[in-house]
Amino acid sequence: MAPTSADLVLCAGTLPRGTSFRDRLRAASAAGFTGVSLWGRDVQAAVDDGLSFADMRALLDDHGLFVAEMDPAWWWLPGAADVHIPPEVDPLDVFRFGERELFDFAEALGARSLNAVDVFGGDWSVDAAAEAFAGLCTRAAERGLLVHIEWLAWSRIPDLATALRIVELAGAPNGGVNVDAWHVARAGTTLQELHSVPGALVLAVQLDDGPAEAEPDLMHATLHDRRLPGDGDFDLYGLLQVLHEIGSAAPIGVEVFSDELHRTGPDEAAARAAMATRALLGTPPAG
């Protein structure tokens, strides 16, 4: 069965960086998640630990989990693939994994989707971005993948309107947007704007929270200082209500990059993330 909004996804960034593949799945399953998201580095670490793709698929099956998305696709916009980032200035270990690697990982693990972002900016137009996105979606479709754009307030795709325009111009049947509550808040996206989006174009949802007033350094805050759903000032109830009203069927992820949460360890971080998200959704605890 295809994943739906009834599925709860533990996003990779909610757990400490060094969490092994086995521990990641164990923590997610114990907390009652049905899906996980993965970065390329998470899969590569599993390979380095001696796991084959067949081993990883078996572990996913044993824990009753699916891979919701692979993150992030950074190379797709005009000129981006030509940028070379040396490993020593890539602390997040993102740019080591280009299209071929991430596509191979996603296909091997039966991932549902790919998350696309703008990292480098440039002088490209929305029309050029749409053409590039259409190409990415075509290639992803050959691997059975959906593709969603996540807008970042500091990027050249800074808001919902820009992301949605790119998706609509591309016209790819497997293309859409990722609604991350943190970027909704920090980009100043209104619920009225979100209400105008066709629900079928919302392919991913990521919940998190934060203070009403934006942090001085958004890039640092998004990777270190997010809060669990319900621990901040975002209107998450309103967000979820709008998603319901527009008919979004996307799985609900929880993505809380938080140094404080990570210090509790993977099991506790997953348990707290699940508890906070279920309280918000009004669903009973797992088990």
C-alpha cells in the first residue's frame, strides 16, 4: 500500500549524526514510526559497516519501516552540478553524493521520494529552474521516485510561491513541494497561501517548531536549534488543518535538527519526537 498522511516518518535529522543504520531503524520502530528519511551519508555509513542493500531492505522489513525520502538533491539547478565542494569544507557530508549515488541508494532501498533544494543560487530564471526540475523528475521517474522541492528562506527558491511556480511550469506528474513547518515560518508563508496549493502537489510534510521571532542566523538555527512540535510558537494546528482541507495525503514527517535533542541519544530522541507529534495530531501512543 502507498504511504499516506496516516504514516509517521522519522526524518534523518531528528537523530544524532553518528547513529548507525541498525540503531536508526530500531529507534524509529520502537517509537512507532512507520517510515524514515535518509541522507546519502546514512546509507553510505551502513555500507561502510558491512551491510548490503539486501541487508538494509531486510532490516527495514523486519522493523516494518519504509524509506520515505532521500535527502538532499542539490545538483539539479543550472550550474549546480559543476560546483566542486572538497570534503574538508563539507561538514554535513552532502556534496559527496550526486545524482547517480542518491538515485542508486533510493532505488535499492525502495524509497518513495527525493527532496530537492537550492544550495548555490545563481542567475537562473524560474523558467530555467522549471526546465531543470522537469528533467530531474523525468530521470527520477525512471527509478520510481517522486520529487519535491523544499523552499529555503535564504535561497533562490525562498518561498512557497517560487517553489510552486517551478513545479507548475515543469508539469511533471511526479513533482511537487515539501511543506516544512520551519521554512513555512521563516519564509513568512501564510496559511492562506498554503490553502491555494492543490493537495496533490504536497508530496512531503515535515513538522518541527521554533520561536515566533526569527533567529539571527537562520542557517545555523535550522540545523541546530529547532524544537519539537508543540515546544514553540508555530501554528502547527493551523498548518495541519490547511493540509487536511486541501486534501494532502503526504506522510507526516518530524524533522527536528536540535543539538539539545541529539544529546539525549537516538532512542530518546525518537521517542520524544513521536510523543510530541502524536500529541499534536491527536493520535494515541504506539503500542
